[in-house]
Amino acid sequence: MSEYVTVETQPTDNPDILEIITNQRIALEGDEVYDSFEAGDEGSPIAQMLFNGVRGLQALTISGSTLLVTRDPDVPWEEMVDEIRDALRDFFL
């Protein structure tokens, strides 16, 4: 995998859900769905890393190179996207 990670965001109809598209394949074997911190904390290594490293992450779906992120409405998207980008870069280094 490339060490260079790009992140693009796409809004959804729900202001607390954001689609994040990367240039890295994240889910290698089908979709991963985590509807809570507890589920993510017991999930794949990348899910564990995101749930433990990104403040405000409430739910996560990983599909191929796409993340569908649900946030705590009190945490700004800008902060979360920066933390997700940094976490993915660290993960793929």
C-alpha cells in the first residue's frame, strides 16, 4: 500500500453522517459495520484505532475504500476529518 493517503468528503442527507473516500482499500473482506463504540472497540484493527483515536465517532461503516462516519453533533466535522486523516496516515505508514 502507498504511504500517501488522500481523503475526500461527501455530505449525506443527514448532517451528522459524512462519507469519507480514501485512496486506500480499508475493508479487505466485505463491509464492516460498527453501530457503537463498543462494537468498534472489538472490531478490526482499523476500526479500533479510529474509535479510540477520533473524538466524537459514534458509528462507522467501512466498505472498500470508503468510510461512512456518524458523529456526535457536538464535535465539528473539521476536527473529526483531520483526526481521521491523521489516523489513517499513521495506520498505513
